[in-house]
Amino acid sequence: MGVHCRTAAHLVVVRFRTPVAAVPCYTRPPMATDPGDGYPGELKTPRTTLKRRPERGAHDWDTIAAILDEGLYCHIGFEAEGQPYAIPTNYGREGSTLYIHGSSASRMVRSLSGGIPLCFTVTIIDGLILARATFHNSINYRSVMVLGTAHLIEDEAEKMRGLEIVTEHIIRGRWADSRPPTRQEMKGTGVLRMEVEEASAKVRTGFPKDEPEDMDFPVWAGRIPLSLVAGEPETAPDVAADLHVPPYAREYTRGQK
């Protein structure tokens, strides 16, 4: 189903129409800009109402925000000159605003600047489901889909803030340690704003769901948990000997807390 780092690139900004509350990202504290409690069901529309397995769906902000915060990258779906595209890229969230990275020369940014409809999705894979019957093999996942349109932002301060939010979404603490974008880098950066009117989540958990007549079939059934796990940081060969791996890199983790 289906919703940066510092470069001379464009960003897409996604704003949720509904004032909603934040759900902390892995090590992220609640953000001060998040207004009040969520409004369950407010983001539900006919287009985001699940037709297939609706019991796995959710439209409350807490569920949607938690998936957005844990996810590391998104896909942006749109149509340009009659051809559909789905572009993977990084993103970040502050309150009800999402920031999405894209190259200044990319088809995605140039197309979305015109206000065309887009579909933003994030998916987290939690495990493989091995059933007795091939038909019931599956995947445990958490996903979000957001629908809306984007509009170009001119304010330089908001562009800079967007870059910071996406960087901090990827690895909290890195923005303050890094060289800020130069004027030339910012000149090559654009920001798009999107007021979102529709969003939904879909989640599968648990074990295989085999048919009663297959329960005696002589093969192992179960699940293989999957997660994104960071390895040991590897220092670049041109780093000065007195510069050590920072705690946020040494202790990096993503996942449910």
C-alpha cells in the first residue's frame, strides 16, 4: 500500500491539513510545534478508504505519524507527459509537515512544481510470512499513503529549515556537526508545499493464515522477522586521526521503541 541531506537539490514540503500530534521518532522527543491531540478519521476520504482487507487500515494521526517517523525513505508517484513515475527519495517530518528531497534538475521536482497530483508512500518491512500454502505466503509490513498537490515555496529560511528536518530525520544530531549549505547550494535548492487532504495507513502483523484443510500439510510454517540494523561506522580514510565517531553515529538505530 501506499504515503536530506545537504545538497544542491529541491525539496518537497508536505503539510497535513489537520492539526495533529507528533509521535516520537526512534530517539526523537515530541516536537514543540505539534499542535494538540490527533483527530482520528479526519484524513480518511473515499480515495483512502481501504477496499482490500480494511481491518488492516488506519486513518488516525498517531498510527500514520509513527510510520512516517520510523521510515527512512519514501516513494513519490506522479504522472508527467502521460508517463507514470514512482521516485524513491529521502524525507523528514516536523509536526504536520513533511519535507521530501529531489534534485533541482529532476523530472519529479519540475513536474510537482506545476501543482500536479502526487502520491507519497512509505513502507516498512517487518518480516517474511511462510505459510503451508503458496497462496498464503506473505509479508508483515507497515505503510502510509498520502495524496495531495505541491506548491513552490520562495522563503529561504523555510528552505534551510527543510534541509535541517530531513537531515535530522535520517540521523539526529548531524545537522549541527555539518557545514551549512552555501549560498550557491541554496540557490540550487527549491521547496514545494503540499496541503494534504487524504492519508491512510495499512499494517499486517502476526503469523501465516492457512486454510483449515492445510494445517496437516508436512512443511514448516512461521515468520522470519526483518529489521533495518546499522553496522559498525567506518571512518573515511581522509578523516583526521583526532576526529572520532560521534555518539549519534556509533549508537545509531531505527525501529519501534
